[in-house]
Amino acid sequence: MSKTGGFNRTLKVTVGVVDILIYHLSFVISFLIRYKGTIPTFNYSAYQSVLPYIMIAFLIINIFSGIYILYNKKFVDMFSISLISQVMMSFFIMAMTFFGRWFAFPRTIVFINLIVSTLLLTLWRFIILEFYLKKSGTSRVMIVGSMDSCREAVRNFKSSKTRQYKVTSVAFNNYYENIVNNIDNIDVFYLLDFHSIEEENKMLSYLTVNNKRVFLGTNFGNILRINNRIMNIDDESLIAISKFEIAPENDAIKRMIDIVISLIMLIVTSPIMLIAAILIKITSRGPIFYKQIRITKGQKEFEILKFRSMRIDAEELSGPVLAQAEDPRVTKVGKYLRSLRIDELPQLFNVLKGDMSLIGPRPERPYFVDQFKEQNPYYYLRHTVRAGITGYAQVYGKYSTDFNSKLKFDLLYIKDYSLMMDIQILFQTVKILFDKVSSKGLEEELTNEEIFEDINIYE
């Protein structure tokens, strides 16, 4: 059994280079199709003159789309990401032909290339994914922790897309002894809980000496260890814990990006917003827009703006209720507005105003914020940054994820923030618009017997 953690750097570079060659080949084929077996020198020279810019953009879009991270991919993901990436590339090339009049590039080539490149790249990536799955094999995982934490972890593993990791054992008690007894039968140890710091050090030392892969749960203590500075004072080496905040210089750049992108998106999506407004008005009574008090940076209250997707009497009897995957209060038009995230578009005005960012923790209502703060003392930390239209939790979590799990995503985002992370989340947001399964999450509640079926239990 291979214990490879993923593609190594050399192989990733090789795959990227082959991607570029295939993309170039797709253009050549598109020229041959368009001009029936011949390639006009004038048009092809125009393509060659901008080839470096096209390939740089192609590589950047591929990297940020996450196409080279394969451990959690299925074949359908390779197709959907390839298609979305090629659509974005087509828009980029169309923009080049519009603004660069010197670029004598037939627009029909762009359309033909969209089809040809998507097919060729998808086929190539199917081959790569199949090779990756065979090369990496399936790693056996033991989850170590309390019954409740193990139950949720096993549930998530079983519902995930990954075929690289399979939970074969769980240990509810006597953690160290159970690890020692299973050291030769397990490839990855996922440690969720410790009875003491001494036990934690003992387990980690033992697993390190035995060269075993270790996963740690995202509890608050482990999140604190992320993105910290190492300092030296005379002979003393220490780790300086970073705060849960975005550095002022990064925050200023983030704000400028928010303004520019939200302005562009308002212009581009204005026809969609107009159609949505008309449909809401003619299909249900009530206002087009929906305003609600939410909490953002510094626990400041603001009015969030959305297209109304629910009946106007949605909470008259129930009071404040969190939205659900299948919410009976949603109107027929609202169902489609939500599934395509069109109801969120008016929040671009909140971004321009400065109450929100494009990327950040989703803003909650004061009613629920007060409840969550009572249940989790670290909940206030998510308000050290502006609330966002989309975020780390929305991209990598599920629609039905509880607030504690979403909080972990939010704290990870703040603690390990970078501008590159924001770009990656934007790209992934486009992808999940087409991934309805992941946005819904699990609909059914499984019993302990079903969750721990075919898994060795140690106590």
C-alpha cells in the first residue's frame, strides 16, 4: 500500500507543463477546424504574439481553481473545474480581443477552443486522477477521541469525496495504549482529543519516532498554533502567538480589491439583477429587497441587503429561525435565486459601503450571535474582520454544518489569512455554484450502528 501524501512538486510541475501544451494544441486544432485544414498566417501570428499572456493566465486560473489538489476530487470534479476554468479563459481572451484592437483574433476560434480544450483537458485530467488514485492507494485511518467527536469525524469521512483515506478504527479511551497496539496496522492517526498535555506529548512523540502521519483536530488550541512567529531572545527561543486579526496593510489592500471587484460585478450582473427583481415582483407580494440587521467587524450592526426569497410572513409565527437546506418558507422564485446565489448579489452594495467584504465570515443576526456567544466563548473572534458575501466556511463546509464547525473555518481563515487565500476562495465559490450536492450536505441522521459499521472500536 502506498503511503504517498499526494503529488510531489516535480510531478505537479510536469502536469502543469502538459496542461499548457494541451491548451496550445487545442488552439491549433481550433484554427484547423475554423479554416478547414489551413491556418492563416496573419491570424495565427496574432495568436502567437499574445501566447505568453494567454498561457500565464491559463496557469494562474488552473492553480487557483484547485485542479492540482487531487486527494478530494472525483471525475465529475475534474470535468466541472475544467469547464469553469475554460469559460473564464474564454472571457479573458474575449476581453483581450475587445480592448486590444491590435489582436486580430477571430472570436469563433475562442468558442471552438472552449469546446476542444475542455474535452482534451478533461480527458487528460481523468488519466491523471486515475493514475493518482492508483499511485496513492487508500490510507487506513484511526480516529482517536471521545465517542461524540469520533462519531462526527467518521460521519464526515464517510460522506466525503475522498477515496484516499478510509477510517478503519476508532479509539474512545486508553488512547496511547490503543495507538501502540495498532501502530503497524494504521497509516494515519487522527487525534481529536487528549486527556492531558503529557498524554498529547507522549502520543505525538511516539508517532513521530515511528514515522506515522498525524492529523490533528481543529480545536481552539490547535488553531492557536497556526501562522505564528519564532523569536529568539538571547539563548531563549520562543513562539509568539499571532492575533486573530488581519494585518493593517493587508486589510487596506483587501478593501481596495473589494471596491474594484464589487464595482465590476455590479456592472456585469446588472441585467441578472434586473430580471431577478422583475420575477420577484410579479410572482409574490411584498418588496423586492429584503433588509435585515446583521453583525460585522467590531460587533457593529448593519442592514444587509438581499433579494427577497421568502414569503413576507416567514417568521411571524416561528420567530427568528436559521435557514435550512429545504426551507418551506422559500418562494418558488426564491428557490432558484438561492440555488444560484443570485439573492446575495445586492450585498455588493454593502461591500461598497464598507460594512462587508467579498470574503469573510458570513454575518449572523444579533439574536443568534447572542446565543452562539453563550455556547462558545471564542465566537466573538470572528468579528475581528468584516463579514463576507462568501467565505472559507461556505466554500469548504456544507450548508447544514453547525455553527461550531463554521466557527472553526472562520477562525482558520482569520489566523492564516493571505490575499492568495481570498483569491482561491473566490475561484472555489464559482465552482460550488454548480455543486448542489456539497452545498446541501447530509440530509439524513445516521445511527451509531450505521456510522461505526465495518470499523474496529477500541475502548
